[in-house]
Amino acid sequence: MTVHPLPGGLLLTYYGDDFSGSTDVAEALTLNGLPTVLFLQDPSREQLERFAGYPAIGIAGISRSQSPRWMAQHLPPIYDRLKALGAPLCHYKVCSTFDSSPETGNIGKAIELGQQVFGSSYVPLVVGAPILKRYQLFGNLFATVDGETYRLDRHPTMRRHPVTPMDEADLRLHLARQTPKQVALVDILALRSSNVDSHLDAVLAKGPEIVLYDVIDEDSLMQIGKLIWTRRLSNQTFVAGSSGVEYALVAYWRATGQLPALEPRAEPGEVDRIVVVSGSCSPATESQLRYAMEKGYAGLRLNARKLAAGDEAETRRAVEAALGRLAEGRSVVLFSALGPEDPELVRDEGDFQRRLGSRTGEILRDILQRSGLRRAVVAGGDTSGQAGRQLGIYALTVVKPMAPGSPLCRVWADGPFDGLEIVFKGGQVGNKSFFEKVRLGG
């Protein structure tokens, strides 16, 4: 195998379809010696210059909760800006559970728009990510929960997601509901063969516009990384998928000796108290909330309907209650639901989640500002996006992994929250002691 050294400068840009998932890419690259900055808004020239020399740049977005009409209006300008940065690869990053629908978070539409901007003849699509316990076999997506692996349409959480329930595990069929583009598969048998390139050529001869790759382990990741990197379509190639894209590239670059040597990282250390705000209804987050309360964290339920309706009294009540518990020396968890069976859980109602997330972000902002706490956790993708905006964050960089996909990050902001440490946690991520692990600094 002929190995060419990685080019200097920018290697990859990406747009994340939600905030919590966007940190996943930054973690995958940073921990493998490729420092990554994640912007929470379109960066200014001065902000880009502050991170000159970084090999990867991302923009965290909210398209996972938006309509195709919203995507058609907002994604092309973002793709244009990322293309102008000149990286060899541009990645539209989606959740590794691929939950989406024709009406909400339409991944097919996002791929169509990216393909138009970058002029790619086909778009590589990688969804499986073994480090996150997400696997794809013969086109079907699987995820592990509590040690048991489920096909996604039988997954205890994703099959009954309140907004985008997954009732089809074959991603080719799932995508066919969202886009008319032809989807082909490079399956695990092709990836295990002695000549992977010839199998890809045979697939491409049929003229697909999207090429999906099976992923079950590090070896399949390495083969995919090789195909994406060495078979780039032009100076700039558009790709789609989960952080499996980055893990595949890293696997190939590491196997071929192209990654820089890893340097020791400073430990963040322990803090006495943290604040957690949660808009997630996943069983994983439920177990984390319950465990934290068992360990002495003060648990405060948020009235989701009142908050989404703009009830200022409910906002003040939540802030004052949290500040009172913090003054007692306790960490605090604020939540709008305790799992998918919570009778207070509000199912999808228009832009309810956006309004609730915005109010929850305001509550977190006020608590941090008045308490002086310097470490926090936000659970849930929609909540993370709105909270990031309320805190005035313009960028994040990775400090330390806490659980795969949800690292502790350093906040970059022009206001009082500069230097804050925060985790934007996906609902499914982490074991039951996750919040305490964050408090202890890992």
C-alpha cells in the first residue's frame, strides 16, 4: 500500500445536524491528534483566525429538528461557506441512530443539497460507529442498549422516539422515503474481500448517487476510511453520516502511519458542584437523572408546558429553586421528563421542543451567571442547541472524553461564559453515573 502523508492545513469541515452530536466529531478527531474547533454559529473572520492551523472545523446546527423547506433555505449557504474554506472533505454529520423522517430532519434532502453544492457524482454515507455501539450489517442498522443489541426498528427507545420514530432498520428503504436518489450498498462481504476497490467499482458502475457502507468493527472502518480518502472524487468531496466517517478516516490514517504523535492532555480536575439541565426523554438519561438524585443531587422538575408557553413565573421558580439548592452545597439536575413513560412527557407538538429548549437555555444561563459555577451538562439535542445560543457560545474545543460522543468541552465566548466547561450530551449517551463522572472530571 502506497502511503501519502496527510496534507498540511485544513483536512475536514463539517456541519452537525444537532449540537450534542456535533461534539462527537470534534472528540473523534481531537483525541487522535487532530485538534478540532466546533463553532456554534457562522464564524467571523476574526474567530476563524483565532483557530488558524486547526486541521478540522465544524459548525453545529439544528437541521435534525427542521423541515425540508428550512433545509433548502439554510443549508446551501452553509455548504457554500464550508466549501470556501477549501478542505478536501466536507461532512454532513447525522446521529448514529439515523432517526429522521420526510418531514423532520430529512437526511435525504440534506444529502441532495450538499451534492448540488459540491458537484459530487455520488455521496459516501457511513452510519455505523462501533465505539458508540452502532453497527450496520447488510444495510440494516443496529444499536446496543444495556448490553443487548437491537435492530433499530426494534430498539426500545428509537422505535418510539416522540418526533422521528424508527420503524425501518434497512437504511436504503428508510432513505427511499426521503429522497429519490439511488442508494447502493458496499456490504460487509465486499469490505472483507481481498480487493475492496474492485467491489466499489462494481457498485459505482450501476450509477448510484449515494453509496452506503456496512460497519461492524475496526477493520471495516479502516477499509471504509481508505476508500473515502484515496478515492476522493475531486479536490473537495462531500460525505454524509455519523462520526463513523471520522472514525473510519482515523482508522485508515493510523493504520498507515499518517497521524501525528499524541501529546499528553491536561486533566480538568474535580469541581464541588455542577448543574445539569435535561430535555431528553431517553431511558439512558432517565437512569442518569435517577442515579444522580440517589447520590444527593437536587432534582427539580420543569413544567414543560408552562415553559414552552413563555411563563416567566415558571422560569423564575426554576432558577430560584436551583440557586437555593446550590447554596446548600448540592449539585442540581433540572429535567422536563423522566424517561419515555413519564406521564408529563409532551409528544411532538409543532415547535414545542424549540420553545422548551430556548426557555431551558435561559434557565441554565441565569443559574450559571448568578451562581458562578464553571461546569455544566446539557442533555438532549434540541435543548443543547438552544442552550448554546442562550450562553452566547461561539465555539467549543474538546477538553476530555466523558463517554463516547459526549466530551467535556471548553467554551469560547465573548461574554462571561468564556472558559466554562460544558458537556452537550446526546440522550442515549453514557452510563448511569455519567453526571457524577463529569463533576469529578472523568
